[in-house]
Amino acid sequence: MLESMGLPLPAETLIISSALYCAATHRLDIGWVAVAAVVGAIMGDNFGYLIGRTFGYRLLERHGSKVYLTPQRLMLGRYLFSRHGGKVVFFGRFIAVLRVFVALLAGANRMPWHTFLLFNALGGIGWAGGYAFCTYYLGHEVLRISGPVGIALGLVAAVVIGGGFLFLKKNELRLTQEAMQAAEREQKGEKPA
């Protein structure tokens, strides 16, 4: 829960360790470990979303320029979260660095809460439940394959994030214009295109 709120803590390690303990000793029920992990992940992200919604955007407006977040880029972030936020929240759950910040960013960018809740819950169930049950049933094999799989997933995540960054850099002007047009339509009370 604390990692999902925005603190850089080793949640995956805790889930894997707990599931291995269940498999080795049978003193804990894996079902309850998975439920605790899923509930903690979903609740933590909801707290992170509320923190981001309450404080995030004002902090980004005030201090964002220090990290090249201009008002236009903040508007672009809102626009992208309104169009693709569900995918970011769901898949962000499976990328360690993004998992820590995705809820805060979703809240700061005013992603609709009901959309956030749905994709957050789906991601939390898939991530926390998946890690718990896969580790339990695969046992110590997970330790053997988790290193190479983790490295491979990290490389894939780096390529995806890098590709996304390059795409945004190349298309920033066009996307910003789309965001401005969407904001104008919203101010006029028109439905989004």
C-alpha cells in the first residue's frame, strides 16, 4: 500500500517473499496473502490518487518549470491522461518506477476517479494477485527466473518509455494543439471529439 501511495518501497519483494513462505511452511494461506496484496495495492493507489489530486497539480504549476514542465506540457499531460489514462494506470502497475508515481500523476492530471478506480483495480488484481499465486505455485523456480525475467521486463519498459518520450518529443506541438482545442471545446460545453 505504501509503495502505491508514492513511497519507493520493495512491494514485489514482499509479495514474492510472503508467497514463498506460504509455499514452504504452509503457515499462511496464499489466498489471504494475495487478498492483502491486492487490497493494499488498490487502496495505496487510491490514497496516492487523492494526494495527487489535492496537492499535485498546484505543486507542478508552482515548481514544474524547474524540470521543464511548462504550462503547455501540464495541459498536454492532462489531455493525455484523459485520453489514455486507463492504459497508463493499468500497465504502469507492472513497471517498478512508474508504479510508484502513476497514481499521483493520475490525480494531479485530474483523471476521472471512476476510470482510475477501474483500471487501478484491474492492474492491482493482475499484478499483486499474479505475483502471489505465480510465486506460490512455481515456488523456488520463480527465484531462478525472476532475475532474467526482471531484467528483460526492465529493458522492455526502458524501450517503451524511451519510445514514448521520443514520440511525445516529436509530436509535442501537434498534441499540445489538440489539447488546446479539446480545452476550448470543454470551455464552450461541447462534447469531446
